[in-house]
Amino acid sequence: MPLPLKGLGCAGGAALALVLLLSPAANAEEDVWPTLKQQAFGDRAIEAEDGTVVLEIPGTAEDASLVPLTVRVPPHVAQNLKSLTIFIDKNPDPRVATLSFGPASGKGGERSFSTRVRIDNFSYVRAVLETEDGTLHMASKFVAAAGGCGAMNAKDPDAENADLGKMLVKTFPPAIDASPIWSGQVMLKHPNSNGMQLDINTAGYIPARFVKEMIVKRGGELVFQMQSTFSISTNPNFRFTFGRGADNSLDVAITDTDGTLFAAQSEPSGS
């Protein structure tokens, strides 16, 4: 039951007001982006919604623990890409992932990256792209979703860990033979536990263990290196583009927070 203000006096009333201001409900509409931007990029300018980067994510999520997200770079963007950082403002760790691109990331067509994320509270989701000239570009969208980080795991944790680390890597040639852009997919069997989910058997918290790094190479050249957090959904699934090469097979190495390395390779494909 809330305490009545009457009889608290000035000091007591001020203390209660401070508590109310610091409560989650009071901060639900707080704009945390200026702080996140300063921490990630300092005073650098960001070109917002200029069409250089496009974010696709549903405005309302049916399952907040499994929200599909795609970032696209339209074909008219001719520059090489330097990095891509994805944020969910109101998540416990707002930075979802940062991708640093290498020479095999490609150009000359539409480039993209897709995955599935957890959203803990109604929040803006942002994709900040850095092009090779050092310019930052951002696309953002507000998503109505909540509870994706702390949702109780509906599966037995032991069953969820069966086949842990099983990985499938696929490559897909373009629909038009002359296109310089191929597509790849990486699927990993991994609970990606964030430490905030309850075990249905014990009602205790499942220890955090999630993918923290993924390195993708095409024919020995770097496509991208990704640093990620627990905002990536259970059983991580990634779709992405890469540049055509003489050898279009992919080598993928993934490391989780336990220090375990998972590696797999796609089957060789023609050029």
C-alpha cells in the first residue's frame, strides 16, 4: 500500500517524490538514446532516416522473445561498409550487436543482415551504420513488446541443451547470375540464456550463457566479425549477404560466454 503524503513533512515528501521519480513506471518514457549515443559514438553526428540504412521489424511483436529484425543497405549506397550496431534502447543491455565488416562483405547490390531478438520493454530499436568515409547513418522504429528477456523458459533446460553447438551454414547464389552479392545463413543450437529466465523445474534462474562473438569468412577473407549480447534470441539464426568470390564457401567460428568455440563450414560453391 502506498504511503500517504500527509504528515511526512517537507523532507519526507521530497524523499517519496524521489522514489516515485526513480520508479520503473516513472521512467517508462525516459529517452535514454542521448546517453547511449554519447557512450557509443561520442559527439559524432548521425544522419537519421536518410535512406542509407533501412530497419525492418514489426511494430507489435507476437512473441517478445523472438522478434524478427532485418537491416538493409539499398543498392544505391555504393560505399564499402565499415560497421553496423543494433540497439534496443530499453533492454538491460541496449547494445544488441556490433558487426565490423571485412573485404569480403561485398558491394554493388543490396546488402543485409537479419536475426531474431529479445525485447524487454516497449522500446525504440535502432540500426546505426558506418560507411567507409566515417559517416554514421541511423534508422529506427518503435516496437510494442515486453517481457522478452525475462520470460520463463517453457522447455526443460537439459532438453534445451541437447545438441548444443550443432551448427548449420548455408550459402545461396543470387537470382541473377551477374549479381556480385551472395547470401549466407548460420543456425546454431544454443539456448543463449541471459541469466534472467526461470527454470521450470527448479524455479531458479538459469545461468547466463550466450553467444558473444561470431566470425564469418568467405574463402579465407573476412565477411564480418560480430560482438553480440544476450538480446539475441534462443537458437541464434542469422541471414546475411557477402561479396562474390572465386570460392564462395563460408567458414564460421562462434564463441560463447563459457569460452566454448563452435565452428562449421558451408559446402563449396561455384563462382
